[in-house]
Amino acid sequence: MKMSRLNYEITTMYFSMNVCFFSNMVMDVLYCSFTSRYIMDAERKKKRKSAERKKKRKRHAIFWTVTSCAIGAIATYYYKYIFKEPCMTSRQKGENWVREILNGHPVRCLNAFRMEQSVFRQLCEDLQSKYGLQASNRMSVHQKVAIFLYILARGASDRDARERFQHSGETISRAFHEVLEAVSGRSNGYRGLARDVIRPKDPTFQFVPPQIANDERYMPYFKDAIGCIDGTHIPACIPEADQMRYRGRKGIPTFNVMASCDFNMCFTFISVGWEGSAHDTRVFLHAINTPALNFPKPPQGRYYLVDKGYPDKEGYLVPYPKVRYHQSQFENELPTNAQEAFNRLHSSLRSCIERSFGVLKKRWKILGQMPQFSVQTQIDVIMAAFALHNYIRMNSHDDLLFTMVEHNQDYGGDEELPDVYDGDTSNEIPVDRSTTMKVTRNNIAKLIWR
């Protein structure tokens, strides 16, 4: 009996111990579970807060970056367009300088604008009253024309013009193109000053030019001559991709310009815009065969003097080929036959157009180094230079350059670009030759040699 009770107590004690052990285990598991969950929640909250802080910092960074850029852009715009630091601060403003030139010594006006003071004022009046050039709020017509002539005469850059006239580049460019438009009249069907001054003084060619009638060297041999035709190359500023077709025998990109002039050194027709690689014959035939160009064709029995590079079509008298021609070739030996005598007088009389080209290029330096204008603007500039050449000749009887050339009949101009290589004669255009002009040439040669 005692043994059974002992076993009972032992069993009870063992059971109690097991219950306690399992209770502790359950408590430990529950504690660990709750603790782990708490830690995980805490970590999750910590990560969430960290992500929110990162997003907040990123939003702040973006905000301040955008704000800084906006402030920088506003500041740039303000200092560039609103609060401009004055650059042209010279006391010698453009208007004052032009007024000083026009009221000062005559030589200063010739040096600055390549024309006399009276001619300058007349030009301004004509451009304003006939061709639509108007003054603006801050610039007179006189100053606009002065800017235009200054750039043409000196070949001045935009920077030089800005410094001389104390205006911004935009203002200089606007004034230049306004005057160029009045002279060329491009937007008005080319009804500008150029159209009115580049034309024959006697469109019907009824009279013998006084330069021939009053010179016994040419009268009566060339009494039917009405003028001269020749071409000249003017440097062009062309984008590199398009330069090939503008490169001809001069070796650089040029415009091949054909012109006719009377014996008073006034141009009566110009064909501008042909590439330097174009053959003279092609330019010539296009000019005389295109009605829209209004080339002043010679009437029956009259003719132009042309060099050997042009075809001897009816109305265009060329010299004898393969015979001495230029004046320098007769310095040491006089003509020995009728053909040489004819060529000598033909060369002397036709040198009128070479002298005209010489005066043109000597007066307007821009024709020697064209600025980076568009091709169309460069063509208009060339046209304007020819027009102003005629305008000065018509309105000034004492122009320095023309007077110098008139007193030096052998002056042929030294402004022509030298040939780098001879043109490709395989590109010459075949044309029908005129037997009439050969007869005329032979008759004149016989009269001269008689």
C-alpha cells in the first residue's frame, strides 16, 4: 500500500514536471513569436519611413533643381533682353558722324562713301521719294544709306559697321537690307533704282556715240558701234557643299557676270548669278535669247564690240583670231597689215568696258571679298554696285575715279582675278557664225589700212 502511494506521488510529480516543461516551452514559443512579429513590424515601419524620407529628399532635390534652372533662365533673359549693359557708348554716334562727313571736307565723303556730298544727298532723296526707303524712329535715311555705302565701299564686316555707327548688329543688318531692297527692288519685281539706271541712254541707238564721233581714231570706222560686251568674275561666298559648280578658271568660287556698257562707261545691261564654271558663250546666248531679261539688242546695221571669247553673230563684232590684239603687243612694233590695224583699234575702243570694270571694283571693295550673305543677297549686292556705278557717272561730272580713267585711256583696271588655269574648251557651245560680220570686219580693216 505504501509502495502504491509512493508510485502515485512519483507519477504525479513527474506529470507536473512535464506540464511545467511544456508550459514553459509554449510560453517561450509564444514569446518568440510575438517578439519576432514585433521586430518585423518595427523593421517594416523603419524601411517604410526610410523610403518616405528618400522620396521626400528626391522631391526636394527635383524642386530645387527646377527652381535653380528657372531662376537661371529668368536671370539670363533679364540680363540679355531687359537689363542690357550698354555696349555702344561712344560719344561719336553714327548720326553725328554722318552729319560731320556731309558738312566737312569733300575728300572725307569720297573716302567714306565713294561719292561726292551732293551725289550722296541726291541718292538719299531719290531712294526715299521714288523707291520706298523710309526713316525709322532712331535712324534717318541719310544714316541708313551711309551704312550701306560704308559696307560696300570698304567691304566692312558687321563688327566694323557696328563700331563705326554705334548700333547693334541687328540694327546694322536691317538698315543694310532696307537700302539694298530699295536699290535692287527684288520684292517688287526688281523695280528698284538698278532697273532705272542700268539701261541704254538711247534705247533706239540712232546716234553715233560722241566718244566715237569726236575721236578721229575711231571715226568713221566704228561709227556703227553702240557699246561693248564682256564678262567678269566676282568672288562668291558659297557653302562648301555647293562650291564645285561655282569654281571655274579662277580657282575659287565666283559669279560669272556678263555686262554691256556704252562708251561713256555706263553699264547698259548686266546678267548676274551665273556660276563661275559657266562658259562665257552660254551666259551670252542666254542673255540675248531670253526676252524676260530685256537685253538691248543692236538694230540692223549696228553692233557691239566683243572679244574673241564670244561668237561672231550678227550684231556682235569680234577681232581677227590669231592676230596681235592687246595694246601692249603694239608698244614696240606698229601694225604690219590691215588685220593688225583693225585689232589694235578694236582693242583700244573695247577697253572701255575693261576700264568700267576696273572703276567698279576699285570703288566697291565688297566685290573683292563677299561677306557671308545668302546667294540671292550676294547677287543683289553685285547688282547694287553696278547701279551705284551708273548713278555716280550720271550725276557727277568730276568724280575722281572716272576722271583718272578718262585721263589715262590705257588704264584697263588691275582688279580682275587672275586665271589659275585655262577654261576647258571642250565645254564651248557651238554656234552659227555670221558671214555678215566677217564682211563688216574686212571692210573696216580695209578703211583703216588705206
